[in-house]
Amino acid sequence: MVECSKCKKKVFRMRRIEFKMERPGLCKAGDHITVTEGLLPSNYYYTIDPSLAMSPNIPFNKRLKSREGTVVTVEETPRGFYVLAEFDEDEVE
């Protein structure tokens, strides 16, 4: 929950995470997704099931609590395909 700078109302912001996808067409905007959490020595990472895309490493203090979300956009760049997904929890600063 954050406060809008213009109207001073409380606004709920969804948490967004970008995932890297290697091939086109594996998911599209509006798809409901589930993620699996992986553990590294000092970070977490998340994979869209079934192994469609992978998140960057995320520090322990920014751990994702939700395991289900929605794809917002899929963008093609020269470096590959990037999936932006929203999760039902507050954005982490």
C-alpha cells in the first residue's frame, strides 16, 4: 500500500518481476502463471512453471511470497524475450 502523491489516497501496487524467456510463444499477456522458488547461497530465483522463463536472482529480503501471478507483457528484445508478471503483494523497495 502506498500513498498517491497527487490525491493522498492509499493505492495498492502489485509486485512486478521480470523473467527471461528463451523462446517465443511460451506464454502471453493475461496468462495465469505459477512459479517455483529456487534457493542459492545468498539469493532466491523463480521459474515460471513448467520451466518457461526464469527470474534474475532476488535477495533474501525481497523474497516473493505469492506463488501465483498474471503475465502483464511479453517483450522481444535483441537479447531475447522478457516476461513481466504481476503478483498479489506489495511492491518491494
